[in-house]
Amino acid sequence: MTLTLYTFDWLPEFPRGFVRDLRVRWVLEETGQPYTVDTVPAYPKSPGHLALQPFGQVPIVVDGDLTLFESGAILMHLGEGTALLPASDRTKVTQWLFAALNTVEMSVMHWVTMVLATRFPDFFGPPPEDVVIEHARREMEAKLEALQMALGGEAWLADKFTIADIAMVEVLRVVESEGALARFPQLVSYVDRARERQAFQRAMADHMQHWRAADSRKAATETGR
Amino acid sequence: MTLTLYTFDWLPEFPRGFVRDLRVRWVLEETGQPYTVDTVPAYPKSPGHLALQPFGQVPIVVDGDLTLFESGAILMHLGEGTALLPASDRTKVTQWLFAALNTVEMSVMHWVTMVLATRFPDFFGPPPEDVVIEHARREMEAKLEALQMALGGEAWLADKFTIADIAMVEVLRVVESEGALARFPQLVSYVDRARERQAFQRAMADHMQHWRAADSRKAATETGR
């Protein structure tokens, strides 16, 4: 049975390219595992969606009898038994996966949620004052500086490219998209190196095609066609 | 060789009871694995600390040849082969571990960092306006409401008590300490149920004793004794 990846039915422009289904598409492209995409409504959340994912988030993966959410857990599940989660380096890869999602992403989201509130208050709430956002940026930059030092001259976080790199690069792309990665040249190179992978490029192309198709469906519905 | 758990040498009152070494102490008490505690300076960070943990955080575990950071990765490592990470339920436990650390904790820390800034601006930066904090609280409460629904009438997140419960309860205790858990009675019961475990009580007692001993050492140093 083919694995099914759930993402949203439609979203406005700003989150496109950054929805967390991309992490899962990327690992699926790396491993060559076939999959199909299905959707849940973004607004409002549906009972069917909440039955699969109590927090109303995506991605969700249905793999045979298994229904699984949380991108970190999905990356571990799909990486299992592949070179993306090698048994010989399992603990270190897991460490960096959690570093991506519990240390770096937590810090990045604290800042970027504030930044996005200045542009999209309907989604992200009233914008904090500049001095508050600036403090959050400095806290995030301390994490990025430490990450850059830890990466050093290495290509990847563990010996080879793994699910930890997929998670970390996906977090860093958010920072880059808001213009805050440039002062960390080794992290810029790291993101660029990852983005050159054909699996990333296929995943991103499919992800963006999904939103274009959603636009077309939406336009057809709205014009009554 | 005995496992070594690193925490900070001393901290002011407010974070005591919530430093992330507690999660690791708890799982070690649950599994009965012997360990010793060593420290790194909290302020300023030392080169030795940053060599073990690039982000300058705790906990760090040294287990034979393995040096490991990130509480999520440490919980998985220490739970491996025990009833706290059962092979039969591994994927679901991993899912809830990531839900604790990447969904619930991310939302809780976004809010609580703002709340703490109103009391400790030297540590947490300039406090946001009330309306900003209130929005973050509502976003967090949506996650807590979803968690309460997902837990339903069950005692634990998976079939039995696991590392996912340790992580989730440690996150919820932060919410409780700021008076924001009371409107989720099933989550209050969940935290209380976990806190009744002798392993938690031993871990917390040792954790608090560590800070009292640190106070005594500090007082002795400052009075020149």
C-alpha cells in the first residue's frame, strides 16, 4: 500500500515553500519511496483532520496501519533502515534532530512569529514593539552562531547527510527567507549545499505545484465552473 | 562506568525545579540506572562547557564513550531497551515525545518567555505589551485544549507510562507554575498522576538538594570560609 502524506488543501502565498510537509516530501524523495498526497482543510479545521492530528497541524502520514504526525517522528520513521538514519550514528543523528526542532526551531519560531505579526497580524496577533523583536533576534542569533561553530568545516551535522540535516535546513530556510541568515556564511553554504540535492528540488517543485493546483481549483470553484 | 549528568553549578531561585536536567534525573530514577552529577558554570559559559554542548545548555550526559545533549535525544537513549520506550509502541511514543518538545513546548516557551520578561527583563529582555502576551497565551491554550482532548480519559499518552509522558509533564509543569493549567482539569490530573511517581519525587528532591548545596558552596566562597 502506498504511503499517503497529508498537507493543507490551500494556503495563502506567505507560508508556501515552508509548510512542514516539505520536510517529509524531501525525505521521501531521498529514499525513493513512492507516496501520494491528500489534503485536509486549512480553515476551518475539520473533524476528520482533528481525528488524524489533534493539534490541527500537518504533516500527517498514513503508512499501512500506522497514522503518524509530528515531522520529527515522521522523519525518524521514514529514515529507519536507510542511510538517512544510519544505525552506526543513530544517537548523534537523533541529538541533532532534536537540536533542530527543540533548540534552533524553538528560538527561530519565537522570533519569526513576532516578525510575521508585523505583516500579518490577523494570523499572528498584535505585533510586539521593535525592541522586543530585536531581543528575540539576538537570542536566535546566539543559537545560530553556536550552530555555525558546531558545524565548523563539516558538510553535514553527522558524518553523512541525514534526517537531522533535512530538519535543520528546513528551519534555517525560514531564517534565510526573513533575511537574517546572511551574517552566518557557513550556514548559508550549508543551506545551499543541501538545496542542491535533487531530492530537495523535486520535493520543492512538487510542493509548489500543489499550491498552484490548489489555486486553480479554488478559482474554478469561485467562478462557479 | 557510571553515567555522568551535567547541570549548572548554581542558578538563582526562579528556574529551580524546571531546569531540564530534571527530565533526565527522572528517567534515570525510573530505570534505576546509577549516575553521578557534575556541573558547568551557568554564567559565564566556559570553553569546557561549550566543547560538550555548543549551545551552552544543559543537560549533557556522558555515558562511556558517548557524550550526548538535547533532553529529547537523552530520553530516547536512556529509554532504549526499557519499558519507557517499548519496542511495540516505539513510533507512537516518539510521536508524542516530539509533540511535547516541538509542538507543546515551542508554544509554551513562546508565551512563558514573554511572561518571565515582565518579571526578569535582565534575563528575558524587554517585556511585550499585555495584548501580545495574551495572544501568545491563547495560542498556547489551543494546544493545551487539543492535548487534553487527545489524552481523553487515558492515564498516559501511549498505553503505558513512557518517556513521552516525562517530557510532556515537564512542559506542563511550566504552565502550571505560571497559573495557566487550572482551566484544563484533565491535564492537571495528568501532571498530578505523574508527580505521584516515586521516581519523580526522588528526582525532584535531588534536583532541589543540588541547588541548596550550590547555595551553601556559594555562601562559603563569598564569606571567604
